Amino acid sequence: MHIRNMTTLLPLFLLALWALTGCAEGPEAEYGAARPTEDGSCPVTLCFEPEDMQPTATRAADENAVRDLNIWACGTGIGRDIHLYIPDGKTAATLALIPDNYHFYAVANAGRDLGDMDETALQTLAASFSGEPGTGEAIPMAARGELHISGPASLTLRMERLVAKLSLALSVAPALQGTLAIESVQLLSVPNRCLYFADNRTSDPSQRTDYPAQSISGTSFSREYYLPENMAGTNTSVTSERQKDKAHAPSGASWLRIKARHADRPVTYSVYLGANNTTDFNVSRNTLHHLNITLSGSEPTDLRVARFSLALGTPAASYLPLDKVSVPLTFEASNQAGNSFTLRCALSQGRGRVLLDGADITSTPVSLPSTGSTRTLTFEPSAYGQQVTLTLTVSDAEGRQVSRSLSTYIKPKGELKLSMTAPDGVTAGSRSIFPITVSEENYAGTFRLRLSTATASSIGSFYFQGRQIAPGVPVDFTVAAGTHNVEFAAANAFGGDAALTATVTDDWNESRTVTRTASVSPDIIVLHPKLNVETVREYPIDSLYTMMPYVNLKVVAGQAVPTAVTVTVEVLCTGRYTGYQGGLKTYPVTQSVTIPAGSTVSNTVRLPWPMGTPTYYISDNMPADPGYAYESVSCRPGAITPSSYGSIVFQLNAD
């Protein structure tokens, strides 16, 4: 803000011409034409002439009018005090005064006869002001002088207006036009009374008034003010124009308050009047003050510029249902000593609570420090799937406001889902997994997972996050969304059913429960009998030859056996004699083999064909064995010794 302050004496004074003549004893005053008096006193003729006033800007008040006069002549020795009232703008009067030294006092435009007063009373005589002079209203004036009368004499009193005139020219710097707009101008701390014959100071707040604020729109403004003399004083510590502010101004100093808006930020400019732009705060009577003010910014380093602003952090476009909408709220205030600020919240859309540093301000205004502050603004929703809009407004003591709005979307609650799968093929002594999957759309919190089982420890034990789930004792865990594995360790036993129950609960206390059961079976080693047949041509001593089948038997295990296992099977041999027309016959043969511990194969047993040997004769009556033709060989399972070992069961499959 740049101010050019030019203070000059008003160029126009009313000249009061006093024509005085030496006179005898017996002081007397009369109004009218001069004539000799019977007591020997001499008449004194008084004439008043207004001096021409130089042209000034048009104002409602009549700066030059003299509507009436009150005149006092106060003798300092033997002369008595004389008072004369001249109404109706008359400009001539006659006084009869005895020789003496006199102090003369004149008041113009009082509007009435102020009566007799001595000099002491005149020092406290004051004019009252109810505001600026109205249309055609005359301005109070005063003059005083001193003259020793020993004969005919004349005296000219220069009538001074009790007011100063302030000529204001206000504009916005070209670079800021479009972003800075003037809102109003107001003259404050104006005396409502003024002493006629002494410097006027107003230490009593009841003797000061504020002129009405004048609303303005645009980037320039000009007008003139009349204000009574205000000799507020000086402050020699003010070394810069930017320091001529409220903190450095004497009490009661008159000043202009200019309200503007820089972008959307309220700004107040304080311009204190005085004879210069730094140390002087005096507004002398009968002076003209030119103020050319250019608003060139709102820098807080300029102590004459008071501003405040409000800023909100930018929220996300949307939030999950349980998320809190939290943004910084920054209130900045510069040069606002003595001002007060109130923050109000208006929740225009959505349901929930608005908190400022944890305190609910949804419907409760709060005070903000005049030095500014940074706080945390939080919105806690009470409903979901809703659009939220709220407006924060800061108001100062004068009702000036700045607002900021916040808008976001709270997503709806999703469906809580829980799944768990029981493993297949659980065998005794093994470890397996029960996978548990938890999910919920639009939910980023954690879940409470409760696991419980009634499975006896003889069947197996469940473990999660390093903890064992004891039978009949539920255990709670905290988990995030996703898949979590519960481990089941099957006991070294012949099995049974392993059941696990999972219950998941979210922060809304919604729950889902599932139970899954896995069957625990023993570890089975399967034994496979293996048979093959070989035919051998034999030549017995008493026969030409014979065809003899042999059956080879062994048992193969699917995996190495932990102990020696003896397997007894029944081998079924089906066949006929070679060269005979007889039918097929089946003969069972029971045989045992043993698989050594740590092996997968038993010993091999060679079984001769179980059919009897027929004899017939060939030429020369020589006997001959025809041999055997086998049809099939099969195996029927028998006994296994031992049938089990620990958690392992041996199972014989017939091939």
C-alpha cells in the first residue's frame, strides 16, 4: 500500500475587522450604529468581512458561511469582560471599552447566544459534532487575539474552522485489478466535540465517534471528509511508513479503515491521519489533507495491512467406510491484534461428525486465535455410500468472512466373506493345511479370527501363527484380508475326523462362521503279489519226457516296509494234461513269503505245478508222462503278519 499525504493550511480565513477607539470609564457593549455615550465612553465599531475562498471540490457543507457570531473582550487589568452576540450573519458591531489590555475571542456559527464567559470558561468551551456537516450546514469557526487599547484601534481576527478537510483518492494498482476489489471505506475515531480556543485532544472514548462505512464496488474511489481537530500526538519511534499502525498510534488517533478482498481473502488496510506518513498523528483544525492511496498488495510485513485467510487440505476423491476424512485446516491472521475470530461448520450433505483436533464442531462454533493456527479437521461418517459436503467459515468481530468447502464420497460397506477348505487324503503322522480366506469389499481394517476345535489330540493338533488350538478352547487372532493357513499335524494313530471352526468378525461386528472336517486315515503300504509261470521239459528216468510248469511267487511293497512282513497267499493253478481230452482243473496252493525290513521285495518261491502226474504207454509198452498245459495262475489274498506297524497299515492287493 502506497500513501502520499499532503497536509496544507486551508487557504481561506474569515477576517474579522475590529475598529476600536479609546474610551472613558464604564465599560459597555451595544449592537448597532456607533453613537456617543452619556458616560463618556467611546464607541468601538466592529466589522467582519469574509475573505474569498479558493475553489475546492464540491461538498455539502458551506465552508465559508458565517451565520452568527459570539464575541468576547476580556480585559486583563481594570477592563471588564464584554460579550456580544451577532445573529443573522451581520458583519458589523460596536463595542465601548475602557482603556486596558484585552484578549479577544470570537466564535462563528454556534447557532445561539453562548452568553457571558470569562477566559477560564472560554478555554473549555467546545462545539459538539453529531457527524459530518450536512447539506448547507455552516462549519464552526473560532479566532482569538490580543490588543492594548489606549485610543482608537483596530484588530483583525482570522477565523479558523474547527475542522480539517480530508481529500481522499483511493485506487487499486493496475497489476492487482481483477484480483483485489475495494469493499468499503470508513473514517474512525473522530472527535464529537472540539474546543474552540485550545488544542483539541480526545482521550475519552465517549468523545469519539465513527463515521458510517461507505460501501464501494470497483477499483477506485474518491471523496472528501470533514472532521474536527484531533491533536492525537506523535510517536518518534515510527521510522517507516509501514509502522504507522494501530500498535504505534496514540490513543484516539483518527484513521481510515479500507476493507477489500484480495482473491477471496478479506483484507483490511489501516491508514492513520497526520501531518506526515510516519511520526505525526495530528489532525489540525483548518487544514487540508490530501491522501492518495494505492492498494498494491496485502503483505503481512506492512503493519497497516490486516488480513486473514482459511485453507483446507485436499481430501481424497473417496474413502473406505471406516476411514476418517482428515485434512489440515490452516487459519492465517496477520496484524489482527484486538480482533476475534469464530469458526463455524455447515454440514450440507452427508451424515456424521466434524471434529477439530478431536473436538466436535458440527453444530458448535469455536474461537480461533488472532495470531492464526494450524489444526486437524476430521470427518467421522455415521453412514456409508454417501456424498459428504461441508463448509467451514471464519468470521471476525466485524462480520467479515472467508469460507472453504470440502467434498468427498464415503464408499458403501461390502459383503463379509469367509471360506475354508478341508484337505483331502490326510494320513496319520502327516502335516496338512486348512486354508482360510477372508475378504470384504471397501474395507481396509483388520478382522478378528476365532479358531476352535473339538478334535482329540490323539487324532491331531491345529496350529496358527505359532499357537496351538487346544481342544475346546477358542483362540482369537487379528488378521488382514487374504488367505491364511491353519496347519494340522495328524497324530501317529489310525485316524479319525479332524474338525475346525473359524469365525471372522469385522469392525462393524459383522461375523461369518464356517466348519470344515477332514478324515485322518492311517498310512497304508500296499503289497502286490507277483506271479509268473515257466514250463520245463523234464526227462524222468522211466519216461521219455514230461512238460512241467513251475509258478514263481514274490510280493512287492509300494514303499519300503519298516518291519519284516510275512505275506501268505493262495495261488490258484488252472490247467489240463497235455494230449488228453480231459477238462480244466484248478488246484489251490498256499504259500508264504517274507519282505525284509527296509525292503520293498520279498523272497521268491518256486512252486511246482500241483497236478498229479498221469502215465501212459507208447510203443514197446514204454511209459510216458504227457506233461501239463496251464490255463491260468491267480492269487487270492491271505494273511499279513503283522497287519500294521505303528501308524502304518499293510494292505494286500491281488494282481
